[in-house]
Amino acid sequence: MSEQPTRAENAPLRVGMLLCGEVQLLDAAAVDLFAMLTPAYLRACKLPETIVAQGHDIEFRYITDSVKSADAALTHASLTGDVHIRLTDTLDSVGVLDYLLVPGPAPSYVPSAETLSFIRTHAKSARALLVICSGILPVAFAGVLTGKRATAPLIMLPMLRERGLINPNRAREHLDTLPVVPDVEWTEKRWEVDEEGKIWTSGMVTNGTDMVAAFLKKTFAPDLANLVCSLADVGDREQDYQSKPELF
């Protein structure tokens, strides 16, 4: 990937969403909590100017998981429910991001080398990486979770833990076809955050919204973040599952 440019201090926050194949609509919907932080949204809700003044201008970037030469004609990405999002960027055109969201693709999704490189680059350069549901797969396979604490959909945790315990004495041919996720402390929570407070991961589908709500409350002015979460009626569920759903 090319060297990332720096962002002017007074520029809008840049929030990117990496669209890896066909992603889950409910995963992607969590980005709307960021949209609710903008002065335009707050003013449309007829809120006091003292609240509007706390808002943040945000530039949203919707990124296809390919480079410009490969998908020059691609204009939209498909989501579940036959929804389509207008793309703004390829992996090599987006530039610097403040926050990168990775909603979940189908579990069978196989990330390209370019996609893995993109995730590694922005895991380092962005202020935070927000991973929703099965978005954990390309992020984990990029290796950015090594030595960190993370969560994932409950149904995927056994597989992810197994990938972290692959016997190095197995046949080399087998290892070459099986992604390894080494040295990750997997937890069973609605959302998790690493020790640096930079990589946020979530469990089941709507836990992405729980996670983003918690992230807003941790990152932005309390009055603003709490108001946005109240308007959306989110952010009240605890980080720990009170009861774990029965999965086959």
C-alpha cells in the first residue's frame, strides 16, 4: 500500500467502512451512530445550538475490497436484503482515515493479499479499528490481533480458538491452506476492546451497535455521546451476556 497522507487538523473526521464482499446490512447500520454526531443531524433534530456546537463534521468513505485497476467500473457494493451502497473508494484510493469499520462478510469470504495489507495499514494509522461480527475473520487473518484481547460471534469462537492452536508439526501443505490466528485472548462478550483502546471487536450481529455506542461514549463529549445513544435508544445492554443464546 502507498504511504498514507496526513490529515489537516481542521478537516472533517474521516470514517471509512471496508466492504468485504456482501456484508450484513445490520452490521453496516452501526455507522449511522457516527452520522448522528454531525451538526447537520443534530440541527435537523431541533436540538439547542449548545449541543449542535459539540457535533463533528464527518466524511464517510465506503471502500470496496479491491484496487482501482481491478474494479474500475464497480460503483456499488451489495449488502444483505438486496441493499446497495454507493462506493467512494478502492483500497488504494481512500487515503488516511480516522476510524475504520469492518462489518461482517459471509463466513466463506476469503480476503485478498491487498485487503489484508489494507487492514494492517489502517490498524496502525487510524485512531481506532471497529470490527463487527464476522468482520473479525479478515481482521484476524491480517494478524493485527496478535497479542491482543478480542471477541467474535459465539458460533465462530471455537474455530478461531482452534486456529490459534494449530500444531506446527502438521504437514506444511495443510498449514499453507489454513489461516492461523496466533496468540489472541478470545473472550465471550458483546464487545471487547484491546489494552490500548484502539481495536474494538463485537460478538453477534447487533452487538456491533452496542460496541459503537460504547465507543462513542468513550471517545466523544459525554453530553453529545449520551444524547445520540438516547436518541437511537442504544447503548444500554451490558458488555457481558446475561444469558448466552443457544446455538446449534
